[in-house]
Amino acid sequence: MTRGPRRNHSLAFKANVALAALKGKQTLAELAQIYDVHPQGFGLAGGHHA
């Protein structure tokens, strides 16, 4: 199995994804699909961020 290259996201992209997650209008799974990222990449999925 070969992996593709790691993607480096810009700070602006990360900020847009974070703002969308904080708004809470969509689930993390929906946001992951919209922004083409893995749900664990949000850092909120672990539940230890209060």
C-alpha cells in the first residue's frame, strides 16, 4: 500500500475549518467530508478539550 504525500494546510485553511467547527452547525464528520480532512485532525474528537 502506498501513501500519498502529506498535505500541508495553510493557516487560513485551518482557521476556516476551526471556525466552522466552533459554529457547531455541522458534525465533525460532515466538516471532515466538506474540507477533505480526517475527523481526528480536528483535535476536538478526543473529548478532552473543555
